[in-house]
Amino acid sequence: MRLMIAGGGGFRVPLVYRALSTGPFAGLVRELVLYDVDAGRLAAVEAVLAALWIQESSGRPSPGNLPAVRTTTSLPQALDGTDMVFAAIRPGGTAGRIADERIALELGLLGQETTGAGGISYALRSIPRMLELAEEMRDRCPEAWLLNFTNPAGMVTEALVPVLGRRVVGICDSAGGLVHRAARAAGVALPEGRLDGAGYYGLNHLGWLYRLESGGRDALPGLLADAGALAGFEEGKLFPQPFLADLGCLPNEYLFYYYETERALSGIRSAVQTRGESIDRQQSELYPRLAAAGAGAYRLWEEARRSREEGYLAEARPASERRNEADLDGGGYERVALSVMRALSGGGPAELVLNTPNTVPGADPAVPEPAIPGLPADAVVEVPCRVSPDGVVPLRQERPAPAQLALMQRVKEVERLVVQAAGLEAAAGAEAGTASGTRREAALGAFARHPLVDSTALAAKLLAGYEAAFPELQQLWTAVAGNRH
């Protein structure tokens, strides 16, 4: 199999290569093509992969299951002959992330890269670039699957479905990680590649584990009542135990920003620098060193990776508290993606929490049934799915409690406004003279409707700030469907 990674100069690419070199995914990929617009970042990552092979093999000859690695800055060359595409791009780079966070914070709003105002800004930049990739795939490798890591993963995946249909799936390790961490804490054994008894519904970075069955008994109420067990994993520590017991389910870690907004804001403001500023500084110093480090490149990267993992969601923890060692070991995204790839290519079925359209097979094919009742059948949601060579099929979940469903419905409305602003629909069928207003008004509405903004006046200030920081948004407002260049 030939795997292409769009964003091949990204910091996490070595995790994919490491997973492909040993263990259950060894031998799955014969050729790994790294595509990026930045040749310098490609060179740095290539140095890390070479050093990783030296460390893993300890000087022994290659066992023959390591994929050949090729780098390119040409998208057509990267896609020709490709069977599978992983995409993790960041238009605007880490400097763009700084602006996403800071512009919101200066208005007294949450500054986070995927949640709230910062996530909307990020999506307005990432969706057009990902649509270009999807359209190029449709022309050059129409049978290939796109496994999307690009954030905000749910919004981006929803924008791509009109181009690629069911051959695109959104990847995030947050929800699946919650399921497995909660199962361990509750003493529930989940079979390898299965989510038997686990009930989860949501959107990307906005979901809840509501059932955890074992032997016909739901173990989740007992876990929610056990403060000691909750204190043993990250999501359990984010929220007070009485709150979780009353809620009756375990929220995804990103719901910290909704349920504990003031605490999150206080933690971010008290830090010396934002998360984006920290990562930007780290990578600006690291990448030139990696390219020149030779055999030491992997060690440098690994030290930086662990430091970066330590800072994840730091605003939710006391300064003296370190993350669990299992989380610091890293990985997650790549294991989910490679599990999907293996199942799609005939390596055995798997059950994973993924982002896919909210449609399950029904008795009447003409009448789609939603995996999450209460949300549109064509909306991209995050739910347990069964993956096989036949594709990705979401599993039917219970109807969410009223408060959870109302929040999902509102955030889904926001996501669809963002897709309208940045995707194919805004200008489709519109007169050229009105397309600009249609797109910009959709973006303004998305900011205003988001629960973490909830203000037309603040939405106008946010949009003006992001337009000043990202001049390409002005071009987006005047873009016509099929002509975004």
C-alpha cells in the first residue's frame, strides 16, 4: 500500500512512521510519501525518521517491513498512485495559531485552537486548503481514502463529504481514549478492536460517554460515584465528582472549556505564554536543529515531544500536577488512523470512534436513519463505527439527554455556518455580486451563535480581528464555488 501524508513536515509524522515500523502495523505500508509546502520542514522530519530507524534497528539490517520514504513539495506527484491519504495541515502555521488564540483572549473570550472563536478562525483557513486536496484526489486517485486529522476535524470532514462522499473519515483520539481510560478505571475489559457495551455520542471535541456495559451491567454509574477511581485518569479529574454523578455521563476532555469556562480562561491568562506561543517557539528553535542533528535527530524530537505532551490542557491542572505517564508516552492519532487503514484494506474489522455522516443503514434505504437521534442524518458526528472493506458504518446510539442534545444542535448549526462560509455551498447558485456577503455573513453568524461567544457585537469584533490577521479571508469572501484560487 502507498500512503501519502499531506502535512508531511508535521511534528507528529514520526509517530506514524514509528507505528509502521514495529507491532501490528508493520508491513502494512510499502511506500510512505511525505508531502508539504515547506521543504525545510520535510528535511527535518526526514532526518528524524532516518535516526529513528537507526535507533530501532540498532545497526541491524532492515527487517524488510519498513516503508520506503519519499518527500515532495508537488501535490500531483504525491497523489499519483496513492492508495490512502492522511491529512494534517495547518494553514498559517503556528503563528496562525497564536493569532487564533490571542484575538479571542483580548476580547475576554476563550482562546483555544479548536474550540470557540479560535476553532472557527482555524476552520476558515483549513477548509479551503483541504477542499483543494480533496478535489485533486478526486482527479488523481479517486479510489483512495482520505483520513482527516486536520482540525477542527469534524467541521473539515463535513466540508469534504460533498467532494469525496463516504471515502473521507475524520480521525481524533480524544473520544476513543476516553472510552478506554474509563473502561480501565471501571474494570471493564474491552476486546481488541471492539467497543462492545460502550455508548458514546457527540461532535468532534464535544461528546459524552453515556454507557459502559460489562456482562449485561452498566458499570458507568458506579464509576461516576467513585471519586477515587475518577481521580485515576485525566477526564475523571477535570470535573468535580458530584457534577459527574449528577450529569450521569463522562464528558470528553474538551467539554472542560464549556463546563469550566472561567476556570479555563483564568488558567490560560495566568500562563506566561499561550499554548500556541509555546509550540511556535519550540518548533522555531527545533526544526533547524533536527535537519542538522544526524543520528541525534530522533532524540531531540522525542525530548520535544514529551515536553509538548506535558503542556497539553495545562490550564486544567494545578501547576504541580504532571500528566499520566501513559499519556506522555504519546501516540493515539496514528494508532486510530492505522487501525482504520488496516480495516479498510481487509486486515480485519474494527470498531473505533470516528467522525462520519450521521446515517446508519435502515430497513428502507430511501429513508436514512440517524446514528444520533435529534441530529440531521447528513451531519458529520463522532460516534463508534464499524470499519471494514465495505467502509465506515456508524453504530446507532441512544437519544442524548436534552441538555447534551441542545448543545450539540447549536454547535452543529455553527459548524454548518462555517462550512457555508469556507466551503462549496456559499457561492453555489449565488450571483457573483452577492457571494461575498453570503460567505462573510455566514462567518459572522457562526461566531455570534457559538455558545462561547453568544454575542453579535463580539462576533463583529472577532471577525474584524481575524480579517486583519489573515488577509486571505477577504479573498475567501469573494471566492466562487470551484474557483477558490
